[in-house]
Amino acid sequence: MKTEHSTEVGKFLYCSSLLEEEVAKTYRHLAESIRDKDIKCFLNYISDDSHKHAKVLMVLSEHLTSCNKPSFEECEKVLGSSWRNLMEKAKMIQEEFEIDNRKLVELIDGLVRFEGVVAEEYLTVLSMKTIELMAKESELNIEPYKIIFEWIVEDEKRHEQILKLIKNLVKVGQ
């Protein structure tokens, strides 16, 4: 049964998948811009995880609801201005081409904050609680998928740890 709330759940998941895909591109870009093989490996790991999250969220949005794909502006309405800010920050990082160690440390600091926002606010507090409420009201059964959301949150926290490890590697190498 398609309700207003099930449509909102679909939009929420779809817009979340767009953000995760942009994040994946950002980490891939950074990995391609760095010479250090260890750091490349870690950045590619995060990129692959983020791409996986994007695919899972997209599939869930299509599986659980039948909503039209929202526009960028609709996504901002659904997820708020922090969604737009995160998308814009990701695109800005993708435009960086001269990335020395100093610049990498600066970007890593921003990405640690970014991953923290995604893990704490975006996925944990806002997404899960909102999705659970909307799903309950629209009689969508998301119970089998809750574990996937929990794994995504765990991955985001792991990304934060990896970024801190990269920052330490860069500082030691300077």
C-alpha cells in the first residue's frame, strides 16, 4: 500500500543513496590523487564501502516503496540542509588535484567530521528513527533490513577510524 509515509521512506533512502555514491566518488578521487600505496588502499576501502551503501540504499528504496526519484531540491527538503552541504563538500573535494601531505591532512580532518555527521546524525539519529516511524505508519516491514542499517552505521564509524589512521600515517611520513 502506497502512503505518504512510504513515499517519504523511499525518498529518504533514495537521497541517502545519492549521498553515499557521491562520498564513494570522493574517496576514489582522493585515492587516485595520492601516491602512497597504503593510503590509497585505505581510501579505496572506504570508497568501496560507500559505493556498497549507495547500492543497498537504492535497492531498498526501490524494493520497499514505489516513489518517483526525487530531485536534488526534494532531497534537500527530505534530509535537510546538511545533506546539501555534504554533497557540495564532496564535489569540492573531487575538484582538488594538487594534493600534498599538508592538503591531505586538511582534507582528512574534514572527512573525519563528515563521517561523524553521517554516522551520528544522518544515519543513526535521523534516518533510522525517521524511517522506523514512517515505516510503521505506512505498514512497511523494514524489520528484516534493520541489520543492514546497523551495519552501515558500523561501517561509517570504521571509516572515521581509518581516516584517523591515514592522518597518523601522513604525519609520520612528513
